[in-house]
Amino acid sequence: MSSPSSPSSWKRVAAVSVVTWLVLMGLILAWGWLLTHPLESSIEPTDDRLARWFVGERTSQLTDAANAGTFLGETIVGASTFTLIGLVVSLVKRTWRPILLVAIIEAGLGGFYFFGTELIPRDRPPVKLLDAGLAPDASYPSGHVATSLVCWAGAVVLIWVYFRAARWVALLLLLLPVGTLLSRLYLGAHHLTDALTSVVYASVWLLVVARVLLPGGRESARPSM
């Protein structure tokens, strides 16, 4: 299998990844502080109204569907699935780049969630929580949404780069993280702003690392050497 082709290539991947992670981490903390301090009185009422609306729509069938959507965002499920996808693509295309992408993305994602929840405590919506065992002040950000997004959007990225014939069909996978997001709101686990924050940072993190690490253009049609 091949890897980034030169020491300078490795250095560029490392530098861009580290700088991007630090910038995103700073923005996550800054935005979280704004949400829980100066913007709390203006944004949280809207968040709470939406949470109460979801409560009014609850049914046993929708709850089952929401539990399924949540399952897709469980750390063990999302990380394992993304790892398996990356490993398969690496083996088929004989390049380390896909599995290295998974490793960098998942490591960074864990850091975002850990520091975000530890440094920015935020109470969950004031509704009955249908996901037992969650810390009451760990609403920000949504780990499930970020995990589901990088898994399935990451799969789309790998298919887009390495399997051109399936590009447009692969876009259907993007419906899965949307389902996870709606599920977390439905269950009362997060405010909308928590979930959307995860969408933004997970998307940027995935796209930047993929851009610097994966081949593009004509290179994607053949194994990286």
C-alpha cells in the first residue's frame, strides 16, 4: 500500500490538520460560550420552543425511528462503520490514504467532543428526555450528530474520490445523518443550536482533511503510488 508520497506531503497533511483542528476547537468553544452567556436569552427560548414542538409530535412509532437514528450516531457504531469503510477502500485501492483519513477524522472528532462538553456545560432542553443516562449538562455539542455525519458523509467522500460510477447514488447516504439530527432533537437530547454546531464543525473538519489527504482529479481513477 502507498501513503503520502514524500516527507513534505506528510508535513503538509500534519500541519493543515493540526491548524484546522485548533481553529475549529477555538471556534467551538467561543460559540459555545456565546450560546451560554450573552446570546442565551435571545437564542435559548427559540431552541426550547422547538424542543417542546417535538414533544407534541411524539408517538411510539416515531420514538422507535428516533432510537434507530440515534443508534447510527453511537460512537461505537459510527466509528466502527467508518473504520470498516476506510479499511475496505484502502485494501481495494491499495493505498493508506482512506484509513489514514478515518484515523485523523475520528481522533479530531473525539477531541472536539471532549473539550466541548467539558468546557462548555449546557443544560439539555427542558422537556422529558427519552434517552436515559445522559449527563444533564452535556447538551453542547451533539456527539451523535457529529459521529453520524463524519461516518456517512465520509463514506460519500471516499466513494466520490475512488468509485466514480457510484458517486451520485452515494449521496443518498447523506440522509442518514439528517435522520440522526432529527432523532436527537425528537428525543430531547439537544437544542437545535447544539446539533447545528456539530454539523458545521464535523463537515469542515472532514472536508479539509479529505482535501489535503485524498487524491483528486485524474489521480482518483487509479491507486495512489
